[in-house]
Amino acid sequence: MSNLARFAYDDRSIQWSESDLQMAVASLLRQLGITFAADMNAGRRSTRRGARLKHEGMAAGEPDLRLYMPGGQVIFIEMKTMRGKLSKVQRERHDRLRQLGFEVHVCQEPTPAAAQDFVLGLLNLAKKSKTV
């Protein structure tokens, strides 16, 4: 069960999971009417299932969230807990996406409220860059 239903989003005494942070951000994006999608790379699966997903196009290291913005802009967000670290595959994938001209951000915040604030900041920056 998620900690989101049991504790305040700004409670720093809780060891929030990456899933908790991502669900809080997803909730915010829905409230704001932002079109987004999550990547389901995480999780244990059999070798056979992993091979099938790779053939279907799943790419290792893909960021957790894709935000589809006006003007064809896509913002990628990788969610991490304060203890989390990017894997080598994630660093390589994020670097490749940046080389292609995409924004890739790592949201590593202590609470769901802070993660939501981080994403609001990204959205405000995206809005400002379109008006200049």
C-alpha cells in the first residue's frame, strides 16, 4: 500500500518510495491537464518476457515519465528517491536523449510535495521558454 493515503505529502520522516513520488507527480499532472505517459521499465520479469519486451521496443534506461507539451516538445523526467542513483544504462540513455535535443530531468526530492514542486518548476520554465 502506498504511503500517500496515510501521510501528509510533505512529511519528511517517511521513507517515500519512488512509486509514491511518481504517483504524486502523476496526480498533479492529471489535475493540471498535462498529457503524459509513464514508462514501465521497472519490475522483475522472466528472461523470456524481458526479451519479448525488448523486441517490442522497450528500451533500458528510459526515463519514468514523458510530458507531451505544446509545440511538439517532450520533457522526460526520471524519478529517484533521495537514496536512489542513476544506473550506467540510465545515464547513457539520458545523455543520448539530450544529444537529440530533448529535456531530461532527474527529480530527486525528499517528499511527494517537493517532487510536485520540482515538476511545477519545470512546467513554468517550459511555459516561459515558449513565450520568449
